[in-house]
Amino acid sequence: MHTCYYKYLPVEGAEIFTFVGLPEKGGKFPTAIFRSPYEDFAEEMDEAELCEKYLADYKEWLDAGYAVVFQHCRGRGKSTGDCVPYIYEREDGLALRAWIRGESFYSGQLFLVGTSYTSSVHYVTAPYEDDICGGVFNVQDTERYNCNYRNGIYKMGLHGKWYVSMYKKKSIPKKNFVIESYNMLPLSDFSKTVFGERVADFDEILKHPKRDDPFWQTRFGGGEAHNALCTAKFPMLIVTGLYDLYTGGIFDMWHSLGEESRKRGAFVVHAYDHGGGQGHSPIHFDGGTVEEHFGNLSLRWCEYVRGKAEAPVKLGEVTYYRLFDGWHTDSFAGGKEELAFTLGDGERTYIYNPYAPAKFEGGLSTNFGGARYQNPPDTRYDIITVYTDKFNTDTDIDGKMTAKLRVKSSALDTCFYMRVSLETADGDYGLRDDINQISNFAPDYKPGEWVDMDFTFDEHSFVVKKGGRLRIDITSSAFPYYVPHTNQRGLFSEQRTAVIAENTVDLSASVFRVPSTPREEK
């Protein structure tokens, strides 16, 4: 008979609601630890009713002989205090583990399990103690920069909107916010306008758009989680999706692990987005979710670590779903050859107005919204749409697609955005996007000069059928995913005005490349 109890664990500035589920009374058990801020429904629930819910939710774990510790993060659910995203998660997480070690059910074996933010609450507690025996980390990487920026362009569709919903959920439940609030100038006034108060960590993030800035090693920049898994000694299962918010960062995290860490760990990539299910995708891929293919993969991994079962996936490898094909396991080394496509003939010029940004469907692998069919081509004056030549055989595309654009602008700085889609009978299915700015390639750019800009798209895996084509959209903005570039030089968050730019792409000198393996060569 499963049993449970709860405690309001005292920490500085808050009392943290903590549920403990046990396989039975008495005894010592391996313990799976979960911490989440997404429990606001529980705020008005009776504790006894809530405990019964969690007993049902974690029945599989309890049946398998695990103690389950589930905690509401500070300022969320039944926990008191103020929720300030990421801040205090280190202290609260370490306090929880210290408390568990003093409880009678503690066996000396702890397992860290999380998804998205609930993975990051474990990352910030590194370096890890010797009683951490295994971990399952889903759909978030350890580098906070990736949550906020891509090549110095702020992700209002990821950290921006999410942060607003999280910040002081209880004490400031209503904010002066719509997504267009991120178009305000200067953006440095955002926190005061939206929250009614200056927010130190949020304001600092807006001041540091460069990845190599030392800020990203501080607490406000997520420095506590930086490379958190690189020194971990326990077997880790890492999970993402082809359309996760952090796909590229999670691939980077996997590759950053030492050889021995990868050999004792595994990496799984499903077919969908951040939520793990079909989500926003208009296409169903048979068996494309982790649950469909593996069942309770997190529990199966922990059972393997304990020596109770075989490893559910091959160790040291990437098990991934190739769209329109199915599951594969290998090193994910990429295609056998590179196909290069020139993007067209001559030059194309358009007007980029920061006050009227281009809009796209689906956040792909960099923002919320996953994969969707795209709007028809050439529907706006400021979007250049081109298609590749038709593929002459069924072709696997595995790895990172890249591009080089030759561009010029009438402005001192500006932005260029690329989105890649697969042409299908039902519509053009979004694959990947990337965004960059001239100042990253020519810091002292003079208007009218040509400059070559490089674009790198996060890892992907899909099949292009014989006769199929890829679509490439080129423009200078992507609402509601990235803050519009003001076409001004300097720190974006301090810009008080925006100017209209005339941007030009030399298609004949621009190239798109894909890592490919023609099926006839397999």
C-alpha cells in the first residue's frame, strides 16, 4: 500500500511545499526528485486531496519501488515566497536534498528527473554529490544564453513571454503585457512598464546580447548551470525533440560531455516539439513520440541504472526519429555529402520596416510553436522566397544545414532572417530558421557595402522524396519570435528610435547547403 506525507520545508524567505510518496511504510528506497513551478492549480487544493493526486500521478514509480519527492518551486503552487525565474533554485534544490538525507526513507540513492525548467532546477545545483546515481534531463540545455538570444537577437517568443508569465505569479498576477510590448523603445523600460517595478535579473539580461560576455557566468546569466553536466559522474539520459525550443543547445550539450560521460549515457530525439506530443505539428509521425516508442523512458532509464533492467536505448549513441522514415540509432555524424544550391540570379531589394515586422508560423527549434505549414510564398513585400532545384532521388538530410548570404543595407546595422521549409502536397512544412545581424560580421559596417553573412541551422533529420524541393524565405524580422532590429548600431535595448532600411540580397552569390545521403548510396 503506497503511503505519503507532506512538509512545508522552510528556506530563507519562503516555505516550500514538498510531497513524499513511498512504496510502503518503513524501509529505505531509491528516491526520484522532481521540482516544478507549474503547479498553480494546487494553490486552493486541500493537501490531502493533492497528495492523493500525486500518488496516482507517480504510481508507476511507486510500484517500481521508488520514493518520489515532488516539490513546488518557490512562489508557485502551495509554496510561499516570490517566484523569480531561476533565482533561488540552487539554494532551494540543495536544501531539499539535504533534507531528504535526514529522512528515514533515504537509501543513499538519488535520481534527478526533469523536463524544461524542471531540468534546469537540477542543473543549477551542480557540482553533484556522490549519492546522485542517475539523471534524466528533458528539453532544456544548461546554457542560459540559448534561452534568451540567438546571435545577439533577443527571443521574445521564448524567454521573453515565458518570463512575464513566471515572474511573481502570486504577488503580481496581472501584468501590463501583450507580446507587442517587446516592440517598445527603449526596451530597457520593459520591466518597469510591464511589472511596475525594475527587475534586476531581467534588466541585466537585456544588456548582454553577446554569448562570450562574462555576464553569462554570473547568477543572473545562469552561470550556476553553465556546463553543469560536464563533470557529472552518473549515467545521464538526455532527451529533446526535433522541434524543441533548445534542440541546437541540447546537441551542443551532448557533444560537450567527455567521451566517458557519453559512453555511459544516451541521447534521444523525438519527432515533435517542446511538449513531447504532436503539439502544433499538422503531420502525425507514426511512433514519433517518446511515450509511443519507449513508454515511461525516464523510469526505464533509472531502472537500468539500478541494474534492474537492460538499457532502454543504446549507450553512447543518438537515438533519433528521422521525419518520414522512423527511428534510428547511430552517432548522428551527418550526411555523406554536401549539396549546395545557389539561391537565384541577380539582386533582390526590399524595404525592412521595424515597426511592421514579418510574421511566420511556428517557432521551429528556437521558439515556442513547433512546426507548422507556412504561409504561401511571396505574400509580403519584404520576404524573398526561393526554392531549391528538385531532388533527383530520395535523400536523407541529417545534421546542420548552412547558408551564406551576400547582403548590403542602407543602414548602419540590420538583421537578416532565414527560414527553411519542406515542400509537401499539403503545404510547406517548416524545418529550421536562423537569424543574424551585419554587425556580427562587420562591426564598422558602412551603408552600401557588400558583406557575407553565415547562417547555421540547428540539427535536423528528415527525408526529401525524389522530386521534392526545399523552400527558403529571406527577410529581416520574424514576429512574434525575435525582437525587431531597429537598424541602428549599438546595444539594442537602449535604442530609442528605429529607422527603415533598404536591404539587398545578391542571390547569385548566396548559397544554401545541406548534409545529404542519397538513398541509392545506402
